[in-house]
Amino acid sequence: MENEILKTIASQGAFAVLFAYMLFHVLKTSAEREERLMSFTQEMTEKLAAVSERLAIISDKTNQIPVLAERLTEVEKSVERLVNR
């Protein structure tokens, strides 16, 4: 099939040959570029998932800060009461 297309193009002149060459070259490089892009996208998706997981852990820990501060205040009050006895 490709040979028939190339023979037809060759009979049309040099510019047709150059056009066909560039067309096939662009198609080939586009496929390679798309493969690299898909690989990059997959890698970034995995990294984003890891970052998202770590962010959730950090968020949980920062949400615990007010509770811990309240408990610390209670402990300080208890210690103060014990000292003042």
C-alpha cells in the first residue's frame, strides 16, 4: 500500500516526494512525542497521588493542633492547682 502511494507521489514530482517524506516523518515523530507525553503524564499522576496523600496527613495533623492546645491548657491548669495546694 505504501509503495503504491510512494510510486504515485514520485510520479508527481520532487515537491510531492518532499511533502510525502515530511508527512511520514511528522507522523512518526508525533507518535514518539505522544508516547513520551503519556509516560510523563503517568509519572506526574503517580507523584501527584503521593503528594496528595502526604498533604492529607499534614492536614490531619494540623487539625489536631487546637485539640492538643486545649489539652495542654487543661494540664497546665491541673499542674497549677496541684502546685497551689
